[in-house]
Amino acid sequence: MDRKEIEIYTDTITLGQFLKWAGVVQTGQEAKHLIQEGEVILNGVPETRRGKKLQPGDVVGIDGREWIVVQGDQEV
């Protein structure tokens, strides 16, 4: 399975925000629908909470695709 790294520049990010940031969905409504329907897998387990906070190392999966959350360089 192909796993793409997605950098975040904060300590955490919500699942709904992550799906938009990663380009998986275009809108928050699309993210809400996918999450509520149980189509989003977080670390191997279906996740239905849009506000679930993700941290570096978490793995998000949808339809056989996976994204891993990694910490990007935080420039000041």
C-alpha cells in the first residue's frame, strides 16, 4: 500500500482539517460525510469524530490509500 507523508506545522490537527490539508476532500462538508459514514480509518480503526486531534505518526486511510502525519519544520 502506498503511504504518502503529509507535513503539518502545528502540534496537532483535527481529522476534518487534515483531510482538507492533504487534498483528500475539497470542503469541510465532504470531510464530515466521509468521517460520519465510517469511511475514514485512523491507525487501523474506523474514526467517526471529525474533531479527533491527529499528531505526527498517525496514519489516516480511505479507500486503500494512506497518509501519515509528519511534523514539518516550524519556521518563526
